[in-house]
Amino acid sequence: ATVPTIRLNNGVEIPQLGFGVYQVEPENTVEAVRTALEVGYRHIDTAEMYGNEKEVGQAIRESGIDPSEVFVTSKLNNGFHRRDDALRAFDQTMNDLGLEQLDLFLIHWPLPTIDVDYVETWKAMEEIYAGGRCRAIGVSNFNPHHLRRLFSETDVRPAVNQIEVHPYLANDEVRAFDADHEIVTEAWSPIAQGKVLDDPAITAIAETLGRTPAQVVLRWHVQRGDVVFPKSVTRKRVEENFALFDFELDEGQMATISGLDRGERTGPDPDTFDYVP
Ligand code: NAD
């Protein structure tokens, strides 16, 4: 079964399932992305912060697949929030990836407590978008109050908001706000870096369906309508995480997994995170 696409608010189509490369060492990245492309993934989620953009680009070029068929996302790192730094950082990302066009460029974190206002950063993102080398722009780790400021002080609506979402952090308020404003939610750490896979409610559903816990959790995201990009460097798991479109969770199973929400983050809180390298 093929991966469905979701239409962003500017008409660009994004594959709902992708491959994330956070914490994939640069020396392992070419192999990991090659494997993902062989398995059938056509969407890669990277970031300047991950230190592996060059290898992501190399793997795509070496695959023989037309680069226009692979949806690539990268993100502006925290140290580059000033306008001029942001424009330079985008150029560097394009150089490192070695691609003509980027599909999606995101502000990685809002950093609301540093001395650069993320509204300035978003205006730089608008300039980048206007330049035509990037098909869509968006944000990551933005809460509704951050987004409201963008709506009132800038012109372009973010196409996506990439936030932490998994069964222990349903993040439904932010997701609902995104949906109300034509912003697609992307769920990062969709299996909570593995933490939710031993949950008895999830293993029971997996057993009933003859699927793995990772497949059950990823399928839950898909049926909620979010975009996901699980990370693994193990071929068997990369294949497993891709096989999500030949089964379904029923309403009761969806509700059981949604009921596991306990507001538990695996990553930083966007309202207080202020790390600048
Ligand atoms: P994840 O939830 O995808 O979990 C990955 C870990 O789970 C792997 O290291 C592996 O140990 C394990 N795993 C993967 N597949 C498995 C399987 N089938 N069975 C058992 N274990 C399995 O965590 P992640 O990498 O943090 O998140 C995915 C992607 O989200 C990242 O690679 C990155 O692209 C993105 N991300 C974005 C942000 C952000 O701030 N925007 C933050 C974190 C992650």
C-alpha cells in the first residue's frame, strides 16, 4: 500500500510518513537514508542541528531517484535567528544538501526567552520562501501563543507545526489550534524514542492485530491525521515502520491509546527552552 499525501495550505503535497534522522551519526546517515529510500520512504526529516545534511543529500543523489520525488525538510538552527544569520544559514543548508530546492524549511525552536524575537526570524523565513528555493515554510515547537503573534505581525501562514506528540503526550490543544488555522501538525518522537512500546495497553492491541507495538502507535498517529517520521538505523525496523497502510485500528483501540496521555514530554518545553549553540 502506498503512503498517502497531505495537502499543505499552499497546495504542496507532503507524504504523511517519512524518515527522521535525528541522532543518526553523519557516518551512518548515507547508509540509513539509502535503506529508507530502498524500502520506499520518499520523505526525509533532517535539520542543521543534526549535523547530517550533507549525508542526507549525498544519499538522495546516489539513489538514482529523481530528487523532486523525495520530500526533504530541514530546520533553521537556534543560533541563526537574526535575519541575516537566517538567510545565510538557509544558503548553507542548501549547499550542504546539494539540492536545487528544499521542500520545507522550519524554525526549529521559538526560543521565546532569547534576545532575538522569533517574529524577526519568521520574516526572514518569508524572504527565503519568496526567493523560490523552498516550496513551503513552517515552524517547530510553536505553541498557540507563539503562532498568534505570527498571525498578527507577519503575512505568510506557517504550513506545518512540528511538535512532540506520542501516546504519553497527546498534545491535543496545540493540534486542534493548528487544525483550526490550516496548519498541518507533524508529530516528532512519535514512539517517544521507544518509551511507549512496552505499555501493556499497546502490546495488547499489537497482539490482537498481529502487528508490532511500533506499528500500532504509528498507525494511531496516521489515523489522527498527523505527519510522522520515525527514526531507526535497523533495516528490519525501517521496514516495519513503513508497513502502516494495510491495517486499521478501530474506534475502541484508538480511544484506548489516546487514553494513555499523561502530559509527559521526552524533550524540552518550548516555552522555556533557550539553548543556543
Ligand atoms: P522516535 O520516536 O522516532 O524513536 C526512535 C527510537 O525508537 C530509535 O532510536 C529506536 O531505538 C527506536 N525504534 C524505532 N523503530 C522501532 C521499532 N520498530 N521497534 C522498536 N524500537 C524502535 O524518536 P526521534 O528520533 O526522537 O523522533 C523521530 C524524528 O522526529 C527525528 O528523527 C527527527 O527527525 C524528528 N524530531 C524533531 C524534533 C524537533 O524539535 N523538531 C525533536 C526530536 C525529533
